[in-house]
Amino acid sequence: MTRHPPAIDDESLVAALRLAAGRDPVPAHILAAARAVFGLRVPGAAAAVPTATAAPLGVRSAEEARLLRFTAADLTVELEVTSVDGLVDLAGQVSPLPEAGTTVEVRTPHLTQSREVSATGQFAVTGLPPGWFSVVCRRPGHYPVVTSWTRIRP
């Protein structure tokens, strides 16, 4: 079991930001952004880091779809990212094959879309705004696995 740093509450975060700022107070919009980002953390989650992935055979243009792979100790999340009419569609696969009740959450700073993963490990989320996203995989009896934040442009 991986040890995680102790949880930090909002007041401690704000105090640390004020201390780091020295004499100048932290602008309100920076404090609001810090609180919002702090609220997106997944306590106790294992990190899935990006790993290199080669373009599949037969793909003529890397501009059509973007392929991403994130790996943790016991889980891989693969994503195909496409843009349609300025919005982002994600088609993903979790491996090894998930057990019943496995879900994914595709998160942006402003919304979260949850999906149950199929028996073959697949899921899809369409119509996301371009920008930053992260995927959280929740499996019964396991720690959640969260991907690093990745920026997608249309």
C-alpha cells in the first residue's frame, strides 16, 4: 500500500499561499483557482503516467485522432481523442479487462462525465469542451487510478 501525504484543508492551503506571497496578498481570483484545483484531487489515488504510444498501422495522419496511453502499476488506460465541431470525443479502453462495477470519470475543470466500463474494458465520452482533462478509473476493491491532466486542443 502506498503512503500518501496527509490531507490539507482549504484554510491551510490559503495560509500557505499567503505565506508564500510575502507582503503582497494573493489576488482573489488566484485563491479561487487554487481552491478549485485543490477540489479536483482524488485522495488515495494511484497516479497513471503518460507513456509513449506508436501510431497504429494504417493511420495516415496524426491530426485525425490523437492516441494517449497512461500506465499505473496494475492498470493501463488508452484513449483515442478526436475533435468534432470544436468539441472533444474520447474513446477509451482499460486493461487488464475490468471486473464488474468498474467505472471511469472523465473530468474537466468544470464538469465530470461518469461511465461504466464495458466487459471488454471500453468506454466513450463525447462532446467535451477542449482544454484540460483527466480520467479516474474506479475498480471495486482497488485504489482509484487517476491520469495526469492533459490538455486537448480542437
